[in-house]
Amino acid sequence: MSANNKSNQEPLFSAKNTKLLKKPFNLENPITVQVLGICSALAVTVQMKPAIVMALSVTIVTGFSNLLISFLRDTIPARIRIIVQLVVVAALVIIVDQILKAYLYDVSKKLSVFVGLIITNCILMGRLEAFAMGNKPWPSFLDGIGNGIGYGAILVIVAFFRELLGSGKIYGYDVIPKVVFEIGYVNNGLMILPPMALITIGVIIWLQRSRNRELIDKS
Amino acid sequence: MHSNRYIIVYSTIMVILVAVSLTFVAVQLKPRQEDNIRIEKMQNILASANIATTVVNAIETYNEFITQTLVVNNKGEEIKGADAFGLDLALEIKKPVDQQQLPVFIATLEDGKKYSIFPLRGKGLWGPIWGYLSLTEDFNTIYGVTFDHKGETPGLGAEINTDIFEKPWGGKQLFDQDGIFTSITVAKGGAKPGDIHAVDAISGGTITSKGLEKMVKDCMLSYEVYIKNKGRI
């Protein structure tokens, strides 16, 4: 692989590039490690469907805003770079919001303000400033997609447990057999409320850090 | 360092490009978005008459069951030529009482009975709340209700659109035995058993509950004359 990196034509999925995609899953996860984008992670994880749509929306916006900003990075005047980034992100978010309203109306109602609030999601501006402003378009695009999926993966995991334990469903389908309810099992209403999202994320962070000890703060 | 002129030209071009692309997207998607809103309205109207629909069959079901629509004023007189479905109640309730145009939808169900459906709109804690209320043929007993909201607190005020809150409305009565409009009280601490003018409020959602009570009272009061005229026939 290192031989490839030295040649002029770097393959699209070189080791360096795939690393950009993979890192946000674990060591640089936006939610569990960088603790960014928590608000929306709490709000849209009651059911799997909105969580998946939100994950996709964020991934599309991070990917394409990184790509666009990276294309423009040499032309963007340094003094107004934050404004330019914000305009690009806001335009993409509005487009995503409009498409959801047209094609996935019920989900867009559940996501309500949180689609619009993708604009203020720290993951986006963070990646634009830290990565897209200083890297070529393709790696930037991968970095954006990676971070979007890293964010989305946590969302979907949290939503999976909240929907399963809170409503007895997965992706809207009943999965807990009637017999279990007859024995005396009840859905845990607390799982539907926001505090349990925070606790679920806490458990994920705990599990992750007990596996990757280098993530534990020294202080 | 870029010059000021560069920055101004750069931002101008950027803003124009973004504006053009957003306008294009908005115009292209508008018909679909409006269809979605219309379908949702149809589903809500039908839901208040306890007719379940899906997004796919909403238009068909609406055309099948909603056999008549009319617009009345607060004196109970029918206003000819007005489009009941197209009326925006949010705008109507802001007008002076005697200028309001109030829609009524009439559903004929399989058993041949006609139910009158009245739209509602009011304020919750964080924003607008709205809904539909259907009356049976005696123009007094509630057949069903459906409520919705823009942004009430999940788990608290937002519970107004759940079956747990909506189901008990069926069978309640708007007028007492003397024919006086009493509306429905959304009772904090729970309605007394057998009280036909009260339903349980939502714990932790007091302001939404009270807003909803006011919404039902105010909106149905506008229809009082119409309902009384109909009820006597």
C-alpha cells in the first residue's frame, strides 16, 4: 500500500483514505469521543426510522459540504471563511429538508426542527474547519461521509435499544411476541423519554472506553 | 490576503448562486409538498370520525366518506361558494367573529349515519395546536376527536395526539340537559367517573391541556348557533 501512496496517482481507496472513513467509527467518533451533535442524538432516537433518515441526512450534508468547501478552499477569503462554510452547509440542509418534506413527509414531521438544526451541528463546522479547508476534495468527501456515518451509527444503535425496549418494536415492526406481554412483560416507558438516550449513549461510551483504554482521560 | 473588492464580489456571487439553486429546488418540490399537506389534512379529518387511513388510500377514502362540505358563519348561515377544504382556520380565527368563515365536513359512514366534523385551532404551550372533532347525529355527543401540535413537549403536552388522550372524548357531550353550551373540561387530577363534560388532563402537560380546553370551547362556540339549529331539526 505504501508504494501506492508514493506514486502520483493515489488509488481512491488507499490505506490513508479508508482510514479517513473508518476512524470516525471508533477512535474519533463524533458522538462518543468528541461529544458533538448530542442534542439531535437525544431527540431523534425514539424510533429507528427517523434515526436512520437523520443519519443519512447528516451523512449527505457532511460529505457534500466537505467536498464543496474543499473544492473552494483556495478561493475562499480567509476573513469570511466561516460565513462561506455556513452558507454552503445551510443551503445543503435546506435542500435535504425540502426533499424530506416532499418524499418522506411523515419522517420529516418527526424530525421537525432537527433537520434544520443540522446547520448548527458542531460536527459539520468542525470537519470543514479542521479537514476540508486543508485537504483535497476526495479525502475531504471521505472524511465527511465517515464522520456522518460515525454519527449515524451511534444514532441507530441508540434508536435500536430505545425502540426495542420502549415500544417493543424494531423499525416499526412488532418483535416482542404477545405471549411475553401476557406473562407480564411491559414496555419501559422511560426508554422513550430523552434521559434514557443520554444514559444509552453513556453506556456506549463506557463500553467503548473499556475496550480502547487510550481514550480514557488521564486527568 | 484577499482584497475587499474580491471578498465583496465573492460573497455576492456565492449568495446569488445559492439563492438560485434553493429557489429551483423549492419550486420543483412544492407541488409534492402541498399534496402531502392536503393528504395529512384529509387523514386528520377522517381520523376524527374514527376512520383509519394510510397515506396511500387517504384521498380515495376521503372522497368515499366525506359526502358534503360546507362553510358557515357564526350565525349558523351557510356561505355559498366557499371552499371548505381550502380554508385556513389559523387565518379565520384571527378575523372579527362575524367575518369568520367556518368549515364543516360531513361524513356518511357505512351504517348510513351522518357525522359532522368541525376543525379546531388554538394555542398550546410552545406553539399552535389543532384538531378535528366529530359530532353524532344528535349534534351534542362527540363521536371522535383528533388532535395535533407543532412542538409541544414530548412525553408531556405532545401526548394530546395519542389514543390514550383522544379515545375518552368519544361519548362526551357539549351541551348540558338544558341545552346550554358547557363544552368539555380537561380536568387536572382526572375527570370524575361518569362526568360527560370532562376528560382527564395530561400530567405534566397542564398548559397544553388548558390550551386545548380553551381551543375546543372557543372553536365550538363559533359553531354554537349552527349546531343548535341542526340539533333541533
